[in-house]
Amino acid sequence: MNALAIDVHDLRKSFGARVVIDGLTMQVPEGEICGFLGGNGSGKTTTIRMLCGLLRPDGGSGTCLGLDLIHDSASIRLQVGYMTQRFSFYGDLTVLENLEFVGRLYRVPGLAGAVRAVMQRFGLADRAGQPAQELSGGWKQRLALAACVLHRPRLLLLDEPTAGVDAKARREFWDMIHEMSADGMTVLVSTHYMDEAERCQRIVYLAGGRLVVQGSADEVVHSANLVTFEATGPGIERAARRLRHLPGVATAAVFGRDLRLAGLDRAALRRAIDSLDEPGLVWKEVEPRLDDVFIQMLNRQEAGT
Amino acid sequence: MSGFSPIRLLAMLRKESLQMRRDRGTVGITVMLPLIQLFLFGYAINANPRHLPTGLLSAEHSTYERTLVAALQNTRYFDIRPFATEAAAEQALARGDAMFVLDIPPNFSRRIERGERPQVLMDADATDPTAIGNASAAVAALNATVLNRDLPADRQVQPPQPPFDIVLHARYNPEQLTALNIVPGLIGLILTISTLVMTSLAITREREGGTMENLLAMPIRPVEVMLGKIIPYVGLAYVQTSLILTIAVTVFHVPVRGSLLLLLLALGVFIACNLSVGFAISTLARTQMQAQQLAQFGLLPSIMLSGFMFPFQGMPGWARTIGELLPLTHTLRICRGILLKGNGLLQIWPDLWPMGVFALLVGTIAVRMYRETLD
């Protein structure tokens, strides 16, 4: 295994009485693209902010690029590119001016050339003179990513970079993330989209400020020990509605013409299917998918709290 | 990233100047507002008002009456117009259409000539004592000898010779023009309003715009942020200062008896005071709304207790103590001192050093309060 870009142990953070990060331990090897997943309020943004020194952890320890999270946060900032969840550039400045400002703060050598190169790379050259506030969602994300990588950081922290962006722009954005990765950058990217999670080499799943599971997509799917059945035929909506309330059923949902049923206990699922008495449905067992696993985890978390 | 970097400061400065230039509305307001305030206050605030509307009730028209009215007009305090009835005059006084009503009794001239000393009643609207104060004094000075020329020789008043005369010498402002007092004070006040309010928004704007998070994640020091945000406003404040001074001299004929350079330097210290207060407010406030309110909260005592609104010597001790802590108090003295009295560094020093200490103290606190994390 490579050296670890992120290595934190038992990290804790509270805001007043509200515990947001409750003993988080996670590792991200250098050079990997790591998907950072979890429901809303699970602590993803707080973790990212602690990693880049914007928030001070209440407890625990960790390193980022081999530097101590608490004592070396100034040095960490120089080697990390952080893309905030909310667009955070100056709307009244142009694309070029925003990039120049960021570049100067990082004291990027050969600024003019570096800015030109990054604008070329992200297709921003034609929009150099456009005020940032006039860019559409997808282009704003590009500008934000360009500003993040201008100082050639070793680690990119991207907080829901593709929220609210159309499918084509999302795909292009992920192509760019893979390009960055090919250049040797480590990427930690939080997302709610399953297709994006599947493009990651590694997944870290958070719930209630704790790590639930980490590993490759396959590892995560297998470690969940989920059993999944699929059915087609008339009346799948009605069947799904009834199945949801039966014992042993974690999820039952309709995707187009298919009904997907998942749970941890194969026998219980079979009993549930038999009790339906819907002879029109044709059932078969299938491989669980990442989204089955996550929905099951989210449900279990809700049931637990 | 340790230490201070001129490159980063320059980057911050360039960004702030760009934003300031783009924001044409705000720049326009910061130039226009002082002008409007100057003309409004400079002309409107007059502690020695003249041409007060005065009603005249007269039972008969005589030489004596005409002389008295003319003499009153000549003081320039009274604009006299006659009323037909007592009721109409009473109405005018109540409505505020007249500040005075002069009631000349029947048989005025006959009783004068008989030596009966008839009484002329002068009703005054005393709701604003300062407004009628000087006018009333002018009436008192008038009556002893005003009719001498019209009276037969034996009735003419021979005022007794007082054992000594007091000669009042109104220094620095011999004509006692209120504008000469108000306008130098306005320089300080207008600078307070614009600089304090503008900088108090400096950080909150970044916070509300969401750009703060990005700024914090980048390697920039608090002092670089503060200086980068403040210096452009210093430039703007000096533009305002020059505008105000030009108008003060050309329109209001405020003399410049001392050194203009010294005045600009002293105002620089004053501007630094305001900007550090503004920056402190900015780090304290969570929203632009809060910042605005805090700035106004700071503004009010400055206006009330600095000696701008009321004479400083007339305030009770505790109010003067608070006043001494306010930069505006010292700036008013410095402005009036340099412009009207021709004071030099030696005379303004007692007011200059407290402002320097103030700026340094508040500036340090502001930088300390600037949080480098989001906690």
C-alpha cells in the first residue's frame, strides 16, 4: 500500500452540545480517488474542514500528507486544494481576476503562465473576462476546481462539487478529477450520487459522525452481506408497498420495470416473497449494488437513532 | 506561510480595489453623500438664526412706531409683517408662522410724548430658546435710545455713563458665524460615517458571500487581510476629505489659518481609528445587518458627546469622560484648532496622541478577534 495522504484516529468535534464527529478513524492512501459518502448531517463537511485546518478538532489525532492536523495546519493549507460546497469566489471579479487572486495568495511562481495553463486545461480560456457571477452552475464548478489546483496541491478536498450540476457537466467534471489523479494528486470527494461513488477507487461511508465502512466499491458491497432479489411483472408497485412492512426486508423499491428487494437474511426474504401470493411476478436473485447497500445502511441508521 | 508577505498583501489590495471600482454605486454614494451632508448641515444648522418671522399688531401708525420697526428690521433678526387682529397673530404664533409678535399699544405716540413710558409687548415663541436668544438680546440693547432722534429734546434719554465698558472681542470667528464652527466639525463627522460604516461591512460581506471559507482555507495572515481591506478605504477617505475641505473653503469661507499638511496627517490618524473600529465590528458581527447596527451604535455617542452637537464644556463630567475616549472629540478640536486658530503640532499634540493610542489598541484587538478558523 502507498503512504497515507489522510490518516486520522478517533477524531472528535462538537458544536455546543451537538456532537458532529464522534470518534472518526479513516485512512486514504496517496494517489487514490476516495469517495466520501454519508447522509446529510453525517459529518462529511466538518471532517473536510478539519482536514484543511478550518476547524480545530476537539479530540483525536491525525495527519494530512504526513503533517500533524493540529500543529502543522499552516503547512497543510499550502499543499491542499479545498473546494467548498458553496461557490465561494468573487462574483464581481472575472474568471481571470479570481484565478490571479488565488494564485497570488499561494505565491504561485510564474503566475501568468500558470493561470493560462489552468484555464486552457479546464476550458475556461474563452470566459477569462466574464464576471464569475454570470457563469452557469457547471462553469462555476470548473472555475472552483481550477482555482483549487492552481498551486499544484498534493491533496484535493472536494465538498459535493457536483451538487446541482447537469449530468453532462458532472461527467466532464469527473473526467477532470481522474486527470488530476493521473497527475498524482490524492482526491477526497464527497457526493450523494451513486454513479460517482462507483468511479472512486475507494469509498468511505460516514453515519452519525462515525465511520461505517471503508474500502473499494466491491469490498463495501461484499462486507454488507446483502441479499438482493429482483422481480418483473404486473403489480410490482403494489408488491413493493406490501413488502416494505414485512420482517427481514431492508428495502423494496421499483426501478423502471424491476422491483428490487434487499435484506440481510435470505430465508426471511424468501418467506416474504412467498407470503405475497403474486403469481404474476418472476423472481431471481441478483448481485447487490452499491445503492442497495447505502439505502440499507441509511435505513438501519434511522432505525437505530 | 509564516510571517508577513507583501505579495499576499498586494494581492488582497488589488482584489479589494477591483471590487471597489466595480461597485460604482457605493463609490458614487461615498462621494456624493459627504457633499449632500456638508451642504445640508453647513447651511441648515445655524445656532444664530436671523430673519425670524415677526408679526406686528399696531393700534395706530406713528413716527415712533415706524422708527421702532425699522430699528428692529435693521438688526436683521426680524422680518416684520403686520397682522390685522390679535387672534390672527395668536394663530400665527401657535402655528409657528411667527416667532415673535410685537404688540404696540393704543395711543403709543401720545403716551410717549406725555412721558408715560408705554409698554410694548413682545410675545416670543420660546419653544426653542437658542433660536430666539440672540434676537431677544438685540431687542434689549435697542430700546433705550432708539427713539432719541424722533423725540423732542427734553424727552431724549441721557443714558448714565457706566463706570466701565466691556468690549467683547469674538476671536477666531468675529462674526460668530455658525458655519465656521459646524463645517470643520463636519469633516470629522462625515469621515466617521463613511469609513466606519464601509469597513464594518468588509469582513461580513466575505462571510455572507461565502467567500470567507475559501479565504480562510488559503494561506493569508489576518494582518494582511486587515491591511488589504483598510488601505483602499484610506484612499477613499482622503478623496472625501479633499472634497469637503475644498467646499468648506470655497463655499463656506472657512479660513485655513494653520498647516493643511498637518491637518491631513492628523486626519490620517483619525481615519486609522475609524477603520480599526470598523474592522473590529466586522469581525464581531455575523451578518451585514448586525454590522450596520453596531456601526450606528458607535456613531450616535460620537455625534452626541464629541462636542459636535452640544458645547463640550456644557456637558456633565461623566459625559465629558466618555467624550474624551472618542476619536471624534479630539478630531473636532484639531480641525477647529488648525483651521480657525492656526494651531501647530504643539497645540494639537494633546489631542493627537490619544487617537494614535486608540488606533493601535483597537487595531490590535481587531486583528486578534479575526478568527483563522470557522469555529
